[in-house]
Amino acid sequence: MRSEVNFINSLASGGFEWVNLIDPTHQEVEELCKVYDLEYETVITALDEEERSRVQIEDNFTMIIVDVPVSFESDTYYSTVPLGIVKTNHMLLTLCTRELNVFTKRLKMPTTSINAHIYQILYTISIQYLGYLRVIERKSSQVERALRHSPKNEDLIEMLDLQKSLVYLSSSLRSNQIVLERLVKLEKNDTPESEMLEDVIIENKQAIDMSKIYGNILSSNLNVFETIISNNLNMVMKFLTVVSVIIAVPTVVSSFWGMNVPVPFQNNPYGFLIVFIISLIITVMAGFYINRKENHRKRK
């Protein structure tokens, strides 16, 4: 277990202990729960990557689970992991399966209460969502320009990864919004903490709106490129069909003169040239006819 224990009595007037656990084992969480009199079955759920965002109030502590954006496999694919926040009267516990950077910029700021410290963390998470969404928007613009120049399978796969990332982020943002609305009901009005929570909600709503806009744009681009690729394939197949028809004309003509029966020009010394000219004339006429039909269709 990589754990960090920060005593921030000098930073907070109330004085409380903050414990940050990074990828702990179940046994280590159980030992920590015994020390701080926490319910192990409730706290350990934060390590389940499929756990939903929620607020759970127990007799001696409150459990908050929110989704935090992270990058997986490559810079193209983004997802979320749950972050567990447990607070008591004098202690704050955060635990996650991955090392997060949502604490680094906010821990040095003076806080007057545990709630204010939690809202600072939640605010940083909302800002991080906005950052990830902007990165996705820039990457999608780059992929779009690449696809306009020359469609490749790699670019289409990258576009699909970005769309999948937006789905994950959008779903997590909506779940976090439900948690924030629940916290508003628990927080007293007209306090500095309530104003901080309102700022968190504003940023989270902005991230939700951005994810919807980027998601719609990305879906539209994918549909357009799918149509373009399908149209290009149809044009290639049409060209090959026309070429096959034109090539078939001299093949048919030569097949007639290749039969083992009496045929015209069989005794003519220029018979081969005559048959060749006949094949060429019929081929040109067929090509002219097809081209004329195509031009007539385009004019319509």
C-alpha cells in the first residue's frame, strides 16, 4: 500500500487528520477501519471500479463516492475510476485504486473545515473533467483533419476511442451531479462551504454541457465519414463494373471468331485486323453509351 498521512492542524482552524490511500489491499483497509472505527464493508466498496457514485450516511461517518477521470492504455482513451471520500468529525479518508493528481493543487490551500476540504477536492475533479474534455475536442479536430485528407483505419479507430471516452466521461459527470445535489441538501445555507459547493456544481454542469456538445459533434463526424467511405466504395465498385463490361465486349467478339465452325473473314488475309477493328468499334460504342448515360444521370 502506498499511503500518505497528512496532519493539517496548522492549515485548518478546526484541525483534522487527512489520510490518502493509494491502491491499498483489503487487509490494510480493514486495519485502518478498526483504528478509526469505520464500517469495513462500506469503505471497501470504493475500491470496486464498477461502484456507482453516491452519498451514504452512517452513524459515525459519511461515505462519498465520485468518479474521477483518468487515462488508460494511450492518450486517446479516457475513462473514470471511483474515488472514496470518508469523513468523520475529526478525520478525512480518501482511497482509490489509482494514484490521482486531484489533491496536489488543493492541499496547500487553507481550509476551515473538513467539508471545505472535500469541496476543494470535488472542485479540482470538475476542473479536471473540463481539461480532459478539451483534450478530447482537440484530438477529435486533429483526427477529423486527417480523415479529410486521407481516411485510414487507424484514424477511425482513434475517433471511436474518443467517442467511447466521451460516453464514459458524460455518464460519470451525470452521476457526480446527483452526488453534488445530495450534498447541497445536507449542507447548511449561507455558509462559505455552501458557496464552494455551488461553484463545484457550476463547473460540473459546464462539463456536462461540454460533453454533450462534443459528443454530438463527434457522432456527426463519424456518420459523415462513414457515408463518405461508403460512397467512395460505391464509386470504386461502379468503375470496376464499367471496366468489366467494356473488357467483356472484345472477349465476346473474339469468342465468336474462335469457334470451330465456318466464320466470316476466315480466308481473308486481313481477317484478324478486321475482327480487331470490329471489336474496337463495338468497345468504343459501349464506352460512349455508358458515358452518355452517366452524364444524363448527373444532369438530372
